[in-house]
Amino acid sequence: MTDSDRSAVGRAAGPEGSSVDAPVEPEELVLAGGFDPVTRDQWLAAVDAVVRKSGRIGEDAELGAGVETLTRTSPDGIRVAPLYAEEDTTDLPPTGVPGSWPFTRGARTDGHVPDGWDIRQRHAGTDPAAVREAVLADLECGVTSVWLRVGEGGVAVADLARALDGVHLDLAGVALDAGTEQVAAAHAYLDLAARNGVEDAELLGSLGVDPIGLRARAGSGPDVDSVVEVARRVHGTFDKVTAITVDATVVREAGGSDAQELGWSLAAGVAYLRALDAAGIGVADAARLIEFRYAATPEQFPTIATLRAGRRLWARVLEASGVTDVPQTQHATVPDALFTRRDPWVNMLRGTVAGFAAGVGGADAVTVPPFDAALGVAEPFSRRIARNTQNLLVEESHLARVIDPAGGSWYVEHLTDDLARVAWEFFVEIEAAGGAVAALDSGLVAEKVGEVRARREADVAKRKAPLTGVSEFPDLNEKPVRRTPLPPAVERGGLPLYRPAEAYEAHRDRSDALLAETGSRPTAFLATLGPLAVYTARAGFTRNLLAAGGVDTVDAGPTETAADVVEAFGKSGSPVAVLCSSDTLYDERAAETAAALREAGATHILLAGKPKEPVPGVDGHLFAGCDALAVLDDVYTHLEGSK
């Protein structure tokens, strides 16, 4: 023992009067002890200093102005700051503990530990033999339940037994998606279990009866009271089966916000509670018969907060009805509409982030679609990747070994509260309009969702909401991924289906058709001014933007005069030209070059950048935040008009 060691211990009497070294209490270990405390004002000042260098705030800007430039507003109008600290959560209501009211931190005391959440894979197809083969393959390789399309566009109700032959329904439950045949499919499933000798109390499944959700998608549907027949059969007999599904993803698929999805789910859930209560099924028992389906998206933190807020909000609804011990059952799924047809491999990343967020948020069941879901019938490889995405999160990333992983995150806790408050306001507005069905029929829901969708469309058009592989980093030479088309979905007579990538993909289809017809893609000419180092940044930006719409580019290369540019333009064969260079060279050569290009036959001249003064002869500008889809529309108009 060294002298320093001895200084940290004392002497104590040992056996028979001997002495031994005895430990003393160590000093408290403070990991940040060597650093001076940092105040919020110091942090704000440091951020301001960095932002000031970019020119986004002036020297005389108030403290915190730089942080404000980094603050954004969500589609729900919620202010999202770049940093949250403990003081930001001091006024928030208590979240409780996992497994207790209001269930914000999870429906179960032990969370998903140790087995993980229910990995639920979706299957669609009209051939019961093919569906059976795919279902069994998934169940043998890690999937724990099946989400099956039945009826129109799926397996016929009469073929349900063939499609589920070999599936042990007391080990792997089936969630039904039966459209207009919901009630018939529900009874067929229960009858099948009885014929297979499955005990009522051990049967697993979600019968998926949801007339309100059907009405929201198709524009019409059976009355809310149609849930009563199935609910009565399930109630008190099938302890592990939910009869009703509140599918709130219909709002997200229509372009709605997270809070609108939550508020809508409360209104639909309350409508079902009222129907069951009127039929003699108490609120507590009725609540146990309902499963809620929410969208899990690549927006990681909003997804986590949405699921946590959903449990809290539903707990509040039930508390008002005298029930405090029934948590919300949640199924989180990644909507196919968020997947892209172009560069579909990126969908693996989208699915991974969304699945991670759903698991962290505490969903009871999670569905991650195959990466080719937007293209048609998924192949075995893509289904394997989809199920292994979740298996890796549970088994290798050990995500399920942490109870409420997001708990205590100041940002998540704050966002959960913000979403809950905005969602409750939307729920109250729907209730004031007469409830979910009345709000649908009056157009209130469509109007409110449409307002958010319009903002989403604008952000996608301006590439403020980038789509990797589509609006950003597109590859015009990518090999198309082809799949067998799926059966047509239920016709949307209600809320529309919004696919963010659709507008860009339509332009890409347009480009592919021209390539097949003529052997070349639509092409724009880049009028590059000056040496490579001067124009390369804006030329690269322009290529990326135009390629998002399937427009190829050729450039003039390094040039010294307008004559050099015009010579290259004459070889391009394109009537559309885009000036690319620095602001300094624009001042010197842009007007002259534009005039020369116009004289040489250019019908549409754009400029990459946003000069302080207008440039004569320029028809428009390309810059970060411009309406890329409008630019592409104009380019195609002039390209096609030149033929």
C-alpha cells in the first residue's frame, strides 16, 4: 500500500488486538467538478456568436436571437426549440410510473422487457395458398402476429381457413383488415378458432371492426352500432381478443398532423364507448375491447411523443368515465404512403427509424412494411428485411431491455405535453361538431386535415421536407425495382391519400417515358460562368434539383466569355438554360450571357442563386427554398413546347 493509499483509510482493531486498514467514506465523485457551471444565458450567447458569423443575425441582436433562427414550428403549430433543459419541464404534469395511470410511460410495469413488443407483419393478396405460404414463412422467422387483408382486395372471407391453415391462433394472433366485410370476417375468424380447437380464453387476435375508419377512407360505411354484435360475442369470452380498432392512420395518410391523428382517435374511441355502453357493456370492459392504431413515421421524436401522448389522452377520457385501470392498447404501423417508389432501398432506413421510434414510444404491436410496399406485392427478401429490422431492434440492439427509454428526456416530455394539449383541443372541436361521424360528414375533419396537408405539400415542393432519393440525391440511372401490382385498395371517397413523393415521381415517370420513346431524357443546359471552382457548387445544386424531376443536364464547362457559353449551348439541343456561377461573376457577365443565349434560341433562362438585384433577361431563379415542383413544371412546359 502506498502512502497515498494509506491516507485514504483509517486503522481499526482486528482479531486478537491486531490492526487492519479500514476504509473510510470516499469523497463524492463529481464528474463535472472540473468545469465551471454553464448558465442558459452563456449557452444562448455562444449560439448567437456562431449564428452571427453566418450573417443571419446582426451585431446588435438581442440575446437568444440566434437560437430563434434554429427554432421551428411543427405542422401542429408547436414551437420546437433546438435545446431543452430541466427547467423547461418543471411545469409539466406528472407522468407517473410505467404501468400506472395515466400510462404515459407505458401500459405495463415492466415495459417490453424481456420479450419485446409484438412484431406484426402485414399480408395482402387474393390467393389463399400464396398468402398462407408467406404467413408461415414470417411466423417461422420471428414475426409474432399477422395483419391480414380480408375481403375486397384480399383473401375472401370464405378462404380465411385456407389462408391461416397451420397457424396456431393461440400462439400467433391475427389482426383483420376486412373493409366492408368487417363483421363477417370477425365471425369467420372466431368460428375458425373454434373448429381448430382453440380455447376461447387463449385465442389471440384483433378483429378490426372499425366502421368509422371505413367511413373516413371510403366516404361511407355502416353505422357505429355495427360494432355491438361482434363486441357482445367477444366480451367476457375471448379475454385476449380485441373486437374494435380505432384506425387513426387514416388522418396521417391524408396528410394530417400528429395532434390531429390523436384528437381524431379520441373522438372515434369515444363514439365506440358510447355505442357499447348503450348496449350494456360497461366502459371498463368496452375499453378492453378496443385497439388503437397510430402511424409510426421517420420523424422519430414526434412518433415517440405521439404514442406517449395517446396513452395519456385516452387515460384522461376513461378517467372522466370513472375508469383508471385500463391502459390503451396500441398498434403502430408505418404507412405505405410514406414509402417511395423511386430509390425504394431508402425505405429500409425509413422503416428502421419509424420502427425504432414505435418501440421506444411503447407501442404494443409494431408493423414495418417491406421496403417495396409502395411498388406492389412484397418478395420474400423484402419481407425478411422488414421482420429482421424489428428482430434486430429487439434482440441485438436490446431496445426492449429498457423500460420507457424516452422517459426523462426533456424534449420528449415537453413534446408529449404539447401534442396532448393540441390534440385535446382538436378532440373537443370534433365533439362540439357532433362527434366523429358528424365531423366527417360535415367536412370539418377534411377541412382541418387539408390545411395541414397544404403546408406539407408546400414544404415538399420547396424541399424543406426532403425525400432522400426523390427530391434530394436522385439517381437518374437507377435500375427500376419491379413488383407484381397489388389488388386495388378501397376507393378513397372520404379523406384523400397523400403520398409526399408522388409529384416528383410523376415527373420521373414522364422522363422515363420520353427516354423509352426517344432514347434520351429531357435535358437542360447549364450555362456555367468562370472556372470550375467558381460555378461547381451552384451547378451541383441545379443538377440535383432538376434530376428530382427527371431532367438531365449538360454544362458548358469552364468559360471566359458569353461566346464560349453560346457555343456550348448550341451543341446541347435544349431550349432551357440555367446560369450557374458566383454572385461576383453574375454582376459581370450574367446579363450579357442571358441576352446572348436568348438570341441563340433559349426560350427559358433561369439563374441559380438569389441575387440582390434583378438580372435582365432571366425568367426565374433556383435557390434553397424555391418551389422546385413549380420550376420543374415550367421546365417541362418549355421543353415540350420546343418540339
